[in-house]
Amino acid sequence: MEYSYRYPAYSTQEVAGELEHHIDIHRQAYNYTLYEYENVDADNIGSAYKHHYRLPDWKNEFPVFLEVNSKALQRTVTRFYDNLSNLKDQKENGRNVGKLKWKSPKDFQSMTFSQSGFELKNTSGRHATLWLSKIGDINLRYHREIPDEADIKEVTVKKETTGDWFVSFGLQTDDADLPEKPDVNSLDTTNSVGIDLGILNYIHTSDGKTVDWLDLEDEYERLRREQRKLSQKEEGSNNYEKQRVEVANIKRHIRQKVLDYQHKITTWLVREYDAVFVEDLNVKGMLEQLHNARNKQDAAWRQFITLLEYKANLYGCHVLQVEAQGTTKECASCGVETEKPIWVREHSCPSCGFECDRDANAAMNVLQRGFAELGLGWLEDQYLTKHRRLA
């Protein structure tokens, strides 16, 4: 299993200057990879593996590439081909995308060391030191320990738009070292849950629990205020740059607050239940709707589901995405579909008379579909009786 841990970095002014210099060399390497991809005979390039063989010639022709770690330089070439592959995937999925462009300094603010060229040391307390080849030591706020069973496969150093530095460790843990998930055939269905990603609540579970939305109104009001100030500054001036950093800090604070909230919810879910079923949402389609797009972005459902899936492996829990279409309309008791405008918050089935909260009904449908995917039975009386009582 592959996952990552991220830490704030605190480097000296001298080391920060070295980091910026190395990142700029990697930016030039990325741009030169793009140049050769478009202009060199395809027999000599076309894949990251082939392109790596051109690096010795680069170093002979451009000595600046000798200043950076060779493995990191290879990783930058691979980064170009990863981006190229992602672009092709988007085109195949029908998205209207262009082609890869040269990176300006503001568009290229990170570099990755893969397999070698780094060492994590002095990890006994809340601080640690990361040594990077041809750069030196960087101090980290080591707020959580890397598990003993995890191998560090790569290290990425990034400078945020705020000017702050962060280090991400790409980790790999052998599946044999992870907690064993309950066998599907002996899964405790009473300790399984379906989740409706809600409107009035952040989530609503099939066993009647709700989690409220994160209140970000104060943060957004501050962001609007600081963005107005930014619009009044002369672009390129010192005052503009100071205000730009202030706006970037607020945006990062919002992102971190949402991420922290999601970490807490997803950790609770995978620890509490043996199986968690969640809707496979069309997030892009949701954001294209006219109403309440910003709140859906704050919800960051795709990020939420990604966290849920990776933590399921860490804590030995089954997580499964199920078809989302119709979970709100369909009656959890009899399956008859009933149209409900978004402002109708109660489910009342005209066929069987079952009544409960709209989101509770959707969560039970998610649970039923999850059980069906795993070939398990549905404890209808248990769930319906409970929600009739809660309604």
C-alpha cells in the first residue's frame, strides 16, 4: 500500500536559497524534456525510461544539470511523462484539454527525490532533520512518526504560494503488515454503515448519526475582505505581494481546516465500523450545477472518499463505493421511486407508507447497495424500525 505523510519544513535562509536554485534547475529540466519530446526523433524518446538515457548528454552540454541529484533529475523527467499520461487519459474521457506547456517559475515549485539522495534522521522528538543530496539539512516539525513498517520511497520538497516549505514522504507498507480486514462472508452486518453525503448535514449514516457542516463563514468573510484589498493594490508592487501572501494564507487555512475535519471523520468511520459504503458521486457534475457550488467544493467529496479508502487499509475496514443515482428517490422499504424537490426533507413513500428523514432513507439505500455488492443480506426490519423511531 502506498500513501504519504506531509510535514512543515523550517530551513535557514541559505538552505532555502539552495532549494529554490535546485527547483529552478528541475524546472529547466522539465521544460527541456518537453522541448525534446516535441523536436527529437521519436526512436530516442517517447517514454521516461528512454528519456533517462539522454541525461548524460544533457550534463555534458549543460553543466547546470550536474548541480542536482541524478535520481531527482530522472524523477523530473518522469514527472513530465506522468503529466502527459494524465492529459491523454482526460482526452480519452472526453474532456476538452490542450497540450503540456512550458513551466514558469511560479508554476513549478517542487522537486522529488526518488529511491536515494535523502536521509531522515534525529526523529526522537517533535522535530527531525531531512538531509538532501547536494543541498544539506532541513529541519522538520515531526508531528507524527512514520510507522516502523513503512519504507520511504520518495521525498518531495515544495514551496507553497505563501512562501512556506513542506516535505512529503511517499511511503509504502507491505500488505502483510496491515491489519487484516474481516472476511466478507463473516462480516458483521450490524456493524456496517451506509453514508449519504448530505445537504443539511455533512454526512448522514444509515444508523441515524449525523455530522454537521464545518462552519467556514468567518474564514470566507475574511477572504472576501482581503481579496478586495488585493484588487486595490498595484500588481507587481511590494504591497501587492504582501497582500497576495495574505490571501494565499487564508486560502491555505481553509483547505487545512477542511482536510483536518475530513481526517477526523474518516478516522472515526473506519475505526467504528467493519464496513463503510459511500456514494460514488459525479463530483464534476455536481459542481456544474447552479446552486451552492462553493459549499460542494468545501465539502471536497472526492478528497473525503480518497481518505476513507486509504484509511480503510490502515485500520482493516471494508470501504466500497456504490451507484449514487436514485438513492434519494428510491424508497428503502419497497424500492418505489418518488420525485422529491431539494427542499423536501422528509421521505414519504406513496406505495408502502414508509416515512423517515430524506437523508436517512438515502443512507439506507447506500447500505443496501453495499450489501448487494458484497453478496450479503439486508436486515430490513432492524434498519426500518430504527429510522421510523428516529423520524
